[in-house]
Amino acid sequence: MVCANPDLIVMVGEQMVICAGTLAQRYEELGGDVFWHGKPHAPVYDRCLSLMGIKDKRRILAVGDSLRTDVAGANAAGIDVALVTFGIHREELGGAWGEAVDPATLAAAAAASGHQPTYGLPSLRW
């Protein structure tokens, strides 16, 4: 199996649903072989930076709502990362849509995960 999105869960509107990473993880548990590509694995960052022609990683800000994939991958790639706190970690971090979470709660969650966001954003809209 090729898993191009290692996220275990994702937000679809207000609902959390399983993602490709959950299926690939289960496939491995059953004895299957999985080639992982995507966050947090380095080749996806290297490829994207190469495609964009960007050598200076200080010009990049990764944005995501997962400590396990988004923040871990950006940390490993040496890229700043903004964690959207009202995403998959919203129950763990507390707070409401569009409101900043308690910095101590965010710091504790980051420490427990071993992955440190550069910034925390309550939400992201465009």
C-alpha cells in the first residue's frame, strides 16, 4: 500500500473522520507492507521545496492541526509551523472556535507529543 496522507484523523467541517493513515496502520498490523509518503516524512518536504525552488527554509511556514504529522514533519524539516488549535486536538486543548487556547495547555500537549509548534492559531480561514 502507498499511503500519501499519514493523518489518522481529519476534520470534515465540525466532524472528525478517519483518514488514510488509519487504514494504512491497520494494513501494517495485518502484515501488509506500507510505503509512507507525506507529513511527517522528509521526502515530501524536500520535494515540495524543490518544486517551488525554495532553498531558504526561513521563507516557509507550515500550517496544520496535527502534532503527530504537521508539527512533527515541520520540526524534522527545519520549518516553522503554526498549529491550528481548534482542529483534531480541540478537545485536548480546550477553547472554542476562534479563541486562543491556554498557553500552558498548549505547551503541555506539545511536550507530551515531543513536537513543538512555532505558533498556535485558534483557526485558519481564507
